[in-house]
Amino acid sequence: MTTVGLVGGGQLARMIALAGVPLGLQFVFLDPSPDACAAGLGQHLCGGYDDRDKLAELARRADVVSYEFENVPEHSVAFLAEHVPVFPNAHSLATARDRLREKALFDELGIPTPRYAPIRSLDDLKRCASDIGFPAVLKTCTLGYDGKGQAVLRGPDDLDDAWARLGASSPLVFESFVDFSREVSIIGVRGKNGETAFYPLSENLHRGGILRVSQSRAGDPITALAQDYCRRLLDHLGYVGVLAVELFQVGDTLLANEMAPRVHNSGHWTIEGAEISQFENHLRAILGLALGKTDAIGRVAMVNFIGGTPDPADVLAVPGAHLHLYDKEPRPGRKVGHATLRADNGPDLEAGLERLVALAG
Amino acid sequence: MTTVGLVGGGQLARMIALAGVPLGLQFVFLDPSPDACAAGLGQHLCGGYDDRDKLAELARRADVVSYEFENVPEHSVAFLAEHVPVFPNAHSLATARDRLREKALFDELGIPTPRYAPIRSLDDLKRCASDIGFPAVLKTCTLGYDGKGQAVLRGPDDLDDAWARLGASSPLVFESFVDFSREVSIIGVRGKNGETAFYPLSENLHRGGILRVSQSRAGDPITALAQDYCRRLLDHLGYVGVLAVELFQVGDTLLANEMAPRVHNSGHWTIEGAEISQFENHLRAILGLALGKTDAIGRVAMVNFIGGTPDPADVLAVPGAHLHLYDKEPRPGRKVGHATLRADNGPDLEAGLERLVALAG
């Protein structure tokens, strides 16, 4: 019986476990919250991500360790890696959790990004703003997600406030705002033997910095370019597991926004909408098993439930809808569930999606 | 948070729970085995099916109770039903668990069966054998499954032995052996409001009385007849939940073999191969939610692992294969897992199925 250790016990860990239990796997989660929503699917070590005793226990109980999120202290990852196989590797995690290291890697691998610059002072910020121009976004290098740790800069008047709010987290990143035609993401997976596989492109819609809707776009002409960028990262990092890359499309080009060294919200549709889900393929990769087929099955879209969930009965009344509740206390801006819609054709997808978006509010 | 109580904590309960956790449901299982393989997915009440205290606790903790198998004492079902909503209803369970009552219902509803007769003595048996002829099967009325509680009667010489072996469980059923062209099953589901839905026909292959392979046969011309029989049973019984009916096909006719008042092994392919699985639809039904789409998605087949499992790596290397291990100790004749294969066309299905059957041994 193989035991998989996961750092983090939220909804991503929960969906990894739901994919892994049928494979005969057992799970142990390290999560500081007593309410960690994956806890019921395995053993829960309730402790901080820098709790040496709990990290040691995780390493002892697990045959392999992975992550549901990247904001783990580097010394914790290093400690784990001394005692148990850890995938993706520490270098991948360290790169993905720091926007400047991440962008430096994009540069190194020839993956275009929006214009950016490191910011260490208010002077830096002012110089950069006059150099690159507005609108722009000021972001913390680490620990930002779902729109947190960011300030939108519309003009010179916003600079002092933004610095006052985020300056303590310096160094920051100044990013030119991209007037994109759409946001997409590519989810790739790489096995221990270097085998790679990619899901069809996801087209994503954000609101308030939080993902609202993803649609699979099998056959989209920009897919090959997105896959090429993702493959460069996977191979360069000697990556094992699922990697998501978020991209802005501008004309026929793609600019890398960020990468996530883990299963990703824009790939939740793969549970019902792809032959083998991102969750199962992540497990297959870190366990050294053959990767599964990543083809989409028909047309698929996913709608997030943020801050609260509609009546389950209403969601289940939408033909082809699949409900996923995370068993988390509703709070404003918190992801508490999603619904995936699978259909055999575009009109059916559009009709159902409209209903789900209305229910999501 | 709704809690579903299940009598039985084996692989069927496990797969019901795996379907229900994403819906935000919690589970409590009553099962006498400390190793019940569903236990890790909820709360396990370890006790016998006639343990009044444990039954009372199950009723107290659950908002609704269902079954993963029909061999529950009638007084236990009656006790539960006094304290908590129970689906399917006690009458359906009592009918399905007794071959003579079941066949009487088939007769009443005009559903043809193989010739049969009740047997209460060796004299009965001999008279019946000379009346109906050989080959035939002698079966216990209750508690038979997976080929247990049965004796094949090839000629008059087999009668004494068969009676010696099974007579203590009298009354028995004498059934004429049917020279069928194939075995099929139909899985239907009925909601609290009387809404019904049916999965595509399953074509089943048994060996040693145990199901080995099921294939979905969407569009099979005999489907309408099978659905008609299943609907008669569902409506007559005021049934709520999933009901499986096993049938022999002889020419253009179907003879009912038996029914199972629960999710069924021949419907495991619906997890990946139908829009909404039998497990989720069973939950939707007993919770009064809208039933989900039962359409098959492409071509699907399932192979059981009996007595042991192949190397998971070999199963996962088959493109489109989905592995389900039940976390049960291997024992001869015991179902310990299955694999489902989904494909977009017949040749791909045949090629993968051949590999899986070889692996299953």
C-alpha cells in the first residue's frame, strides 16, 4: 500500500485524494487548519508548514511527498527532500513561488512575458512607471494568489498608496498591464522518465483576480505554442508532476503571466472532461507510472463557486453538470466549490454554462 | 451537511462514497468487518446487521439510509425504517432477497423467466426434474451471490448430492438451465418523484458464477424491452434508487434471471463511461435530487479482478484504462478491483480490452 504525503489539505489535496483512492493509494496531509477539507480522505497532521516534528512525521509516513500549493518555506521543502522523495523538485517550487525568479526563467527559456522590473524602493517604482508607463500592476514576489498582494496602478497618483501598502514586502515586481484578447492556461505533466503530456488549452475568465470560468479549447490554433512553452519549463526544471502555465494572448503571441507547480484550478474540468484527470496524472507522474490520456471528451467548461455555493439541487438540475463542493466554510472571495459541464456540442454547452454562471452569481 | 448511512461497507459502499464526497455528502457505514474497505471514506460502525444498538446509531447519525447489498435481515430493515428514511423501501429489499418472491413478482408483472419451481423436499426435486428436465440449477432462495448457494444439475445422478448440500436451506428453487445467446443487464434508477432513467444495456460475461467482463451496448435493439421490464419493477415497487435486472437473451426474448436492489457490478463502467455514474444517480435518487444523464460516452467495457490484482503499472499502461482497487485482502473468488476502459471506437476498445482481460487472468 503506497502512501502519498501532501503538503496542504485544501480542495486541491482533496481532489488529488479522490483521484488516488481508487488507485489503492493512501494519503497523509500536513495542514495547519483543523478544518482542512481533505482531512476526511486520509490522515491529517495538523501543524504548520515549518513544524519540524510534523514535517518529519509526514516524511516518515509517506512513500512520496507532493504539494497542493507552492507557498511552502524553502527550508521545509529541503528538509522533506532529505528524508523522502519529493515531487516536483525543490528547485521548481522555489522558482514558481518567487515572481522574479520565475520571470528570469521565462526570459532564459525564451518565453515572452509582459514588460516587468524589480522594485526595491519608491524611487525604483517611480522611475519604472515613467519608463514602462501605465496601466500596470505592482505585485509582491511571493505569497500572492487570487488577486492578493497586488495593486493596480492606473497613473502616477497611485504610486505612493501602492508602495505604502506593499512596500514592506519588497522586493516587488512592476508589471506592464497587458491589453490581452484572452487569458489561457496550459496544463502539462511530466513523468519521471521525461515523458510529457498536455491537456487541451483552457480559456479562462477572471474577475477580481479570481478565476471564474474555464473552458477547454481542444484544437485551438495557439495550443502548440502554449505546449512548447510549457515543455521548455518541464524539461529545463527536470520537473515531475503537473505544471500549469497561465498566459495572456495578444494577437498571435502568448505572454507568460505565471506558472503554478501543481494541479491548477483551470484544470478542474479534466475530472469529467478529459480521459484521465490532472489529479490522477499528477499521481501517476510522481509515482513513476505511465501517464494517462489527456484528450478532452466533448466540450467542457467549469464554473467556480466563490464565497458561497448555490443550492446543490439547482446545479444538479442542469443536464450534464457535475457538482464539486469542497466542504469549506463560505467566506467572501473564498473558493468553496465548482461545477463542471460536459456536452457533446457547443450549443448544449453554452446553454448549460449560462445557467451555471447565473447560479454562481 | 447531509449524512448518508449505508448498510455494508464494501466496494459498492466505497464507490457510492467516492461519488458522494464531491457532492458535499458525509457517510456512515454499518459493517461487521473491521477491514470494511469503505471505512476510510466516512465513519465506520463496526457491528452486525442485526445489532440493535449499531442500527440505532446508524439511524441517529444518518439523514437517509441505503444499502450496498440486499442480504440484510428483514427486521433490521424494518427497525431502520421506523427511525430514518430508508431507500429502496423494505418491500423492494424483501422481494429481491428471496428468489421465490422475486420470481412471483416477475410473473405478476408479465416479465418472462426461465421455468422454475419451488423445492421443499427431495421428492419435490425429483418430480420437478422429471417434469422440467435437465440441465438445471438448484438455488437457495436467499443469501446466494457470485455463484454461491447453487448446484448445477446435469442429470438424475446429481439430485441426491445437490439436495444433501443445499436441502438444509429449503425452500430451494429449481431453475431450468437456459441456453441463452448472451447475458445482459439493465440498470435503472427511479427518483422520489417517480422520474426514471436507464443506462445503456450492459452485456455481461460470467465465469464460475462471477461476473468477469461487462460492456456497454448503447443502441442495442433489445434495450427497449429490457428497460420496459425494469420500469415495470421500479414503478410497481414504488422504488427509489438504482435497480439492476439481470436477463438472459434467447432469440428476441429476454428472460429475467434476478434483480439486485442496489448499484451493480455490471454498472461499474458508468463511473467513467456514462455522464453521471450509477453511484451518483443512486445518491441523487435517495436524496430527492434531479437524476443525471445516463448516456454512455463512447465505447466502454469493464473487467473484474477476482482473487487478486495485476500490477497497477500494467493496467495504467493500457491507454484509456481506469483502475479501481478496493483495498481488500485478496482471496480466491473475491472481487478485489476492476478496470474500466473507455474508447472512441470499437477497434480501440477491443485492443485495450484484450490486454485487460489477459492481465485479469
